Amino acid sequence: MSLMSREKGFSLLEVLVAFGILAISLGILLKIFSSGVNTAIIAEEYTIASQIAESLMAKNGIEEPLAVGKISGTEVDKYHWRVTVENVPNPVDETNEQLVAVKVEVQWGNDESSQRKVELNTLKVGLQQ
């Protein structure tokens, strides 16, 4: 009868080991999810910066004339951009066209460790002056 009256259940040590494994597992999962969220935020910032840079690149020479020099500005109080237009030596002097190098840079971030940048470069054809 002593075997029948014995209570069944988990010992305190088994419960503590189970809680320890659960805590470690949840900590690892939380770290994985938080790094995924951070990666998604960074990807969104790069997408916005790329869209700003592409828009500025497309606008230069169409909405605004191709003029040698630099212009800069800010979008959404976060993204600082600069457009640089420079003449490129033309290998064929017989034409009335001048190649210009257009560089668009978009930067964001609070400090140097988190500073990020997107840069687009292209050549466009403009009339010689």
C-alpha cells in the first residue's frame, strides 16, 4: 500500500530546470525578433533615401536645368541631400553636346556611428554653352 499512496508530480529541481530552459529560449526569441525589427527599420530608411535620391536625379535636367554646381537641402527633417553637377571632358569636340556628371548623395543618422548614406552617380548630356 505504500506504493499506491505515494504522490506523483515533478520535483522542485525539475521545475527549476524547466523554467531556466524556458527563460533562455524566450530570451533568444526576443533577441531574434528585435533584430528583425531593427533590420526592417534600416531597410525602410534605405528605401526612403533611395527614393529621394532617384527623384532628385530624375528631376535634375528635366525640371531644373543642368547647371554646374552644388545644391543641397533636407527632406522630412531627417534626410540631408546634396546634388553635385560637374562638366566631363568630351572626347569628341565636333558635337555641340557636353557630358556632365551628376552625383546625388542622401545622408541620415544622428551620430557618426549611425550615419548612413546613399549615393547615385550618372552622366547626362547637356548643350555646350
